[in-house]
Amino acid sequence: MQLFTVGVNHTTAPLSIREHVAFQHEHLGPALRALTAPGAGFGVSEAAILSTCNRTELYCNTDDPQRALAWLAQYHQLNPQNIQPYTYTLPQQDAVKHAFRVAAGLDSMVLGEPQILGQMKQAVRIAEDAGTLGTLLHKLFQRTFAVAKEVRTTTEIGANSVSMAAAAVKLAQKIFGNLAGRKVVFVGAGEMIALCADHFAAQKPAAMVVANRTLERGQALAEKIGGAAMLLMDLPDRLAEFDIVVTCTASQLPIIGLGMVERAIKARKHKPMFIVDLAVPRDVEAEAAALDDVFLYTVDDLAQVVQQGLGSRQEAAAEAETIIAARVDHFMHWLKNREAVPTIRALRDQAERMRQNELEKAQRMLARGEDPAAVLDALSNALTNKLLHGPSHALNQQHGHDHAQLDTLLRQLYQLDN
């Protein structure tokens, strides 16, 4: 078994592909158990899944990562050939480096953004609860979070970072100018919507409404930002009221269709409507972008806006890469030591058997009344001969270059040159 990371992200796959392999958080636990079940036939002994708007990644302990990718396609009822061109498979050291870079914000669409670390921690908690983390992945993520903390506390990687939420506000200001007279509806009540709500609230819009499937959760967020709440089912009738729509739900299908937007624009007498769809899969039908007076942006469309302040963060990123390279070496050293454990245990077991056998012989000799000094001498000689027999015999059997190599190795092992 080896460590592998397999998946897709914003650099390898467009949104149209990423949305088809995304996971709802409530489905991650059962999915992980199905992937790692002994009788499932996927050959994965440990697994964690990181699923965000920008990536879906499987961190797993397996001998065959292609079977993990096959499971990913099967789970989402996709043809493996349709996603194969967009996937990556990272073995061992590359997988470790990738995990460290992701947690530190170096692999994000927004360089240095901090949200990914919390998302990764949540993914690990879900895997722990599902019982699919073993020694290898537990150690990997433990080190990953430590490295991310070190990077963020010793570099300026997070300085001048423009978040998706801030980028949404900037785009809205480009269209409407001052947002003080605008009405905003937030669709959903999750973490991303909460971040966006905070940023928009700072602009003092005329009204803010949270539309959510459950009124209680929507009201909790609305109270924090000084807004109101409504049920998601009422959105079709009220969409025309709002100048700005920010949506990010966990729905597997669009909840704002083309027809709904067309009716809203008509009711607004074609006043502009700004829509930011941060969901993966998308909440808004892509065809709505073609409508006059509709400005629809997805997570991928925000990429240019979030590049602001990139220069200073790129310098910090170079420092971060140096830190990560050193920490990857440390982890690989631990991994190699871990791989040597079975051999070390076997050596100790063999030595213990030899010790027990010679000790029993010595005890029988003492019971017969033999001289204790002679017994101790025989015991020490017998142990020495047995422990050295294997290396001595192996050295005598080798010739030429193999003999020289083994001779050098034995001198190192037994520190003979010291």
C-alpha cells in the first residue's frame, strides 16, 4: 500500500467537469465507507475526500490509484473516459507536497486564501467519523495542518488576499457603483454565503434577505447581518425584487432556472441584475448568462478579480515553497522509517528467539551443577556466533562488486571503521 492523491481541480478541469464529481458533505461519510469496504474490491485501505468549489480530491492508501478513480466515476455515474483527461494521480512524495501546498493556500484559485484549510480540516473530521483514516493518512494530515500553520505565521502568503466574497462585492460595485441603494438576496446559509453576507453588509445596501430551505437557519444568518429571511420556495415569486443575487447551496441541480430569471428581468423592466453563482454544482442555469441585463458570474469567472495583490503574495509563496520542501523531506523520512518497521521487528523477534534458546541451555547446564563462569562463557559465545552467522555467511557467498557493496554495508551497520 502507498499514499496517493487522485482528483481534479480548477487548473485541470472546467466547472462543467468539476460540478459532476463534487460531493455533498452529508454524503461523504457513506461514500468513504463504500470506497474502503474490505469486500468492495477497490483496494483502498484508508481514504479522505476533499470536495470544494475548486477541487475534488481523494487522499488514499492503495496499491492501485486507478481503481480509486474508477470508483469516483462509478459513484457519480460517469464514463471514466469522460473525466480521465482532467484527472491527476500523485504518488507518495508528490501527494505529500500537494497536500501541504493545498492547505497552505498555494494551490488555490486565490493564492493564499485561508478558507481551504478549514475545508480540509472538515474533510478530515468526516473521514475520522467514518472510520476511514489509518496511521498513514492521520499522520499526513497532522503534518499538513502543522505546515499550513507554519507557512501562514512565518510568511505573508495571506496578505492582500482578495477572497471570493470580496471579489463579488468588487464586481457588483463595477456594475452598480455605490451599493447603498441596492437590494441583495443570499441564497443558502452556509459558510461561503456567510462570508459574502459580511462583505456585502459592510457596503450598507438598502435591504438584505437570506433565502434558505429552512427558515430557522436563514434567520440565524439574517440576524447577524441585520437582514431578513425567507423560504427558498418563495424565491421564484420574489426574485425580481433584488438587484444582486449571491447563491451557494449544496443542490445537485440548478435552483434558479432560465425561465425564473427571464420572468424576473421582465418584471424589473430590464433593470440590471447581478448574479454570483459560487456553487459547485452550479445553482443557476448557465443559459441565463445570455440574457440581456443579466450579469452572471461563476467561481471561475472571478479568477481575474482575485489576482489583485498577487505580486506580494507570489514573493511570500516562494518562501512558503521552501518551507514545504523541507517539511516534505521530513515526512518522507518518517514514511521510510515506517516502512522499515516490519524488518526491524523481524530482526528483533529472531534475536529474541536466539536469546531464549541459549538462555534455556544455560539454565539446564546450571541445573546440572556446571561451573557458572563456564556457562556464561558458553552462553556469550553461542549468542555471538548465532548473531554473526547470517552476515558472515552472506559476505562469504558474494563475489566481485556485490562482495564490495556488502562489505561496505556491513562495516556501516556494525560501525567497524570507528
